[in-house]
Amino acid sequence: MALTGRQLNRATLARQLLLERRPADVVEGVRLIVALQAQEPASPYIALWNRLAGFDPERLDEAFVERSIVKATLMRITLHAVAADEYTQFHEAMLRVLRSSRLGDRRYTSTGLTIDDADAALRRIVGYTSRPRTKDEIIGMLSDSSPVEPRLWWALRTFAPLIHVPTGGPWSFGRSQEFATAPTTPARLDDRTALQHLIWRYLEGFGPATAQDFGQFTLQRQAEIGAALEAMADRLTILEGPDGETLFDIPGGLIPPADTPAPARLLGMWDSILLAYRDRRRIISDDDRAHVIRRNGDVLPTVLVDGYVNGVWRPTDDGIEVKAFRPMSDHHWNELVQEAGPLSTLVASRDPNTYRRYSGWWSKLPQAELRTIGQSATA
């Protein structure tokens, strides 16, 4: 019997701690949900606020400073926050993709630089960043007596084992950037084993899923994914999706009943559940996806109602403004009011202007209902 789309929806919500907030510390919370998209500094905070009971943003500040959670370029060649003790395996699994995305790019090859040039510079950077360094310091070190081709640093910052170091500001990371060698420099592990580990962790946090879904999550090539799945065949459960597609899962992976209640949530920009699948209909309709996931890569803050996207939100001076794509019941609005108050307080206490530089999209989005809800306690 094939799983329904609604069962897949509930599986994702359960594994991503969006059916019920979990009483866990921030490091365990990040580990449970695998990785947090972290391009926008506020988003890891809002992601954990949505998922952890009693979330205290200062604990995440501390984890970044102590490097028990690290921020680095990983899946999809974008910034993610992950538990520090998982960084090495994740980085090794992604290293081939990260390297080829830059060293095979015409923007690099057209400079006349070679792969050997990049690797020589990489060896110097790893030692130099044993303490935090700015971009200018790193480029200055590489320059010696002659200027460094800017594309060399552009490539290295993507695949070198570097983490972003907190520089202060309302969400730990501001406009100024500092880099340091990752807490554990990746050894030359068997990249096939590392990829299998990443698949397993992905399925723990996002399964059941297809090979194409994992490809979307990582940008790994299907040939490598297929070989890894074949090597893992005796460890995985095979299921059937709504359209007859092959789904992979860990044995005993949680799949709640389709009628499991799903509380309303206000997700931050680039929340992972909107980016972890090729077929995103388990979370968002194709029509809504065109509005929420912009052509330039931006993924807007979204409203989840009964487990599915039905609108967007933004912080204002008066609370949280919600633009619903379709009319919602009083029950769902009341759920959102309960969420909006604490979220508005969190945002106002850190940075009232959070996400406002993206509000140019606001007037271009469809609207069925528009309300401002949940005035913050600090307003």
C-alpha cells in the first residue's frame, strides 16, 4: 500500500519537531533535525523557536561561541548550522560537490589558476585560521608580495574546512565575517562512507524520501546517490509514494497517521522543510511554491496551517503581519495568534527589522486575508 501525501507531510513534521515542541537543549535539537539553513542569521533562531519547548536564544548564542554548533557551507552549497560533532562527516560527504562547484566553474578556470594552486592555498589557510581571521587577513596572508586573484578566495571559502565565527549583533553573525578552521579538520575519509552517513541522517530527519529528494537536499549527483543507496540496501526500508515512486527510509522511521493534528507554525526564511525535497508538495502546493520560493533563491517566511503552507508573514512595529493565500477558519487564526505573540517578542528583543529588507516581495503576493496579530510583550 502506497503512503499518501498527507502521511508524508506528517512524517516530515514529526521528524522536524513541528507536530510538538521537544524539550531538548539547542545542540540536541539541531542534531535531531539534522541541519538548520543559516544564510539569514535570524533563521536558525526562529527554526529552533518553532521546534524546541522553552527555547532560549541565549543558549544558541552560547553554542555558537563555544562551537558546539557551527555554521559552515555544506548542503546545497549554502550556509548551515550543524552540531559540531557532525561537521566532519557532513563536510566530507559534501566535499566533492563543494570543490567541483568552484574549481570546475568557468569563473575559476578562466583565471588560469589550477586545482593545485587551490590546494596549496588551502594548506596555508588551514593553519592560518587556527584562530579567527577576517577575509582581508586571509587574502593578505595568501598575497605575500603579489595580489591574490579574488576567485581563489571565492573558491576556498566554499570548500575549505572553515566555520563562520560569531561576530556579535542581534543574531550572533553580523555583516562583518570571521573564519576559523573547523573544530575537527576533516580527515581523508572514504567519501562513499561519508555520503552513506549523510543519507542516513537525512532520512532520520526528513524521510521517507526519494533519491531525487536527497539530490535536492544536497546537490549530489544521482549516480553517486544510487550507488550509496545500493550499498545501504540491507539497512534501509523501501516504501511506495503517492505516485508510485520509490521511497527510502530508516527502519522504524516515524510515520504518524494522516489525521494527526498539526498545529499552526510561523516558519522563518529558508526553513529546511521547504528545501529538503524535489517534490515539495508534501509541504507546499506548486502554485504557492511559485510565490514563496523566489527565482533568486529567496525562500520567504511562511505560515503553516494544518501542516501545509498557506501564506507568508513579516514582523512589523505592531506584531506579526500575516498574509493568507486562502481564507482560514477562526480556529486556525487563533492558533496563529498564540504563535505570533512569543515570536514577535523574540524578534523585537533582537532586531525589530528582521527580514524587512525582503519586504519588496510583499505587495506582489496573492492575498485572501491580511491580519496583524500577536503584539510583542516588549513593544
